[in-house]
Amino acid sequence: MKATELLRNQHQQLEALFEPIEGAEGKESRALVKELATALVAHLLIEGEIFYPVAEESLAATTEVRRSYEEHALVEFMLQKLLKTDPGDPGFHARASVLRELFQRHVREEEDDLLPRADREIDEGRLEELGKQMEARFKKIQGQHADNLGFDGIEVANGSIAGRVAEPRVRALNRKTYQLAETGGSDAHFLPVIGSAYTSYPGRTAAELRRAIEDRTTRGKRDSSRTSRPCASDQSSRSSIATR
Ligand SMILES: [Fe+2]
Ligand SMILES: [Fe+2]
């Protein structure tokens, strides 16, 4: 399928996901917003990562593409706001409807300008090839999107050496793609390592922790002074044996 056709189809599918949110309430609304978020984030990412750079180069559409990136940022901002809003909150439907309007406006611009220009000016074989690439990337992002699997949090801080090496990448990925609640865990098999990584949140009780995870206000932290090097390497080898 041509990239332009894929994007038009996704616009329609996304519009269909917005529709039922307007009349939904409670738990159903939360599930619908999560479903929309998974597809919307993946759509914005394949455009931003694959289609826009090609459009910028092949259509000399630098101004339009820059505007589009800004509009994506607005859509993402509003989506984050909506994801953080309890469906019982009086602002929930207002936020859902502003998000839908922002999305529709952006889609109109793409469908009135960038997509027809791409159809006219980019070779059909190239559009097919881009379509394949974007479809594969879309599926991969959706598969990775933890919301889709019902995860609320992601461990960004871990006491092991492997955890420390992966930390910047995991944090960046979470900031950019997942936007899940951060957690930290020492994953300790040795006494001195216990507490080397932990989850901080406002409050003290399990209910407050749950609330913080839902609100995405937890922080995954690491205290390097609690980790002695030899112990950390023992810790890492034992974890890798245990998880093999
Ligand atoms: Fe877009
Ligand atoms: Fe789009």
C-alpha cells in the first residue's frame, strides 16, 4: 500500500476511535482513550520519523513539515492531558473534544496539501516502499506500546550494571514513546545493593503509590553510593543466570 493511502486510512481509523469517546463514561472511557492513544502515538511517530523527512526532501516542503511537527507536539500535549484526566473529571470531555479538533485540523492540512503533493511528485514505487516501511514500524510501535498490554509503569532505574547501562536509553524511550509511570528497583541479590534503586512517589501508603502510578508522578531513582562495584558485578551475573 502506498504511504499516502496508508496515512489516509489511518486518519479514518483514528477518527472512528475518537467517535465513541464522546458518549462514553467511567472505565469504558479510560479503555477507549488508551486504545486511541496507542494508535495515535504510533501514527504521529511514523509520520515524524519516516514520512515527513521524505516529504521535506522530495517536495521541498520544509515550512509545511515544520508546522506539522509543531501540530504533532500540540496533539501529543493534549493527549497527555487527556490520559492524565480521570473520566469522572468535568474536564474530561472538554479535553477529548479539543484533542479531536486539533487532530481533525491537522489531518485536513495533510490531506489538502502534503498527501496530494506526495501522490503527484513522489514516484509510485517509492511510495509503496515507504508504505511498507511505515506499516511495519507502526505495528512494531503498537506492539511495544505498553499501554496496549495494560502496563502502567516502566522500570527506568535498576541497581545492576546492565540496568545502569540501559538507563539513559530506557528513560529517553519512555519520555518519547511510552510516557509510563517511572519505577526503580534494586533487583537485589546481595545485602549492600538493597535500596540502590527505588521508586519515589508523593505519599506513604500503597493506595498513594497506586494513585501516583496512575497519575504518572512516580520517579525511578538510583543511589549510586549504595552500590559497591564488586557486589554490583556479582549482582549482575546472578541476575543473568536467574533470568536465562
Ligand atoms: Fe501528521
Ligand atoms: Fe496524519
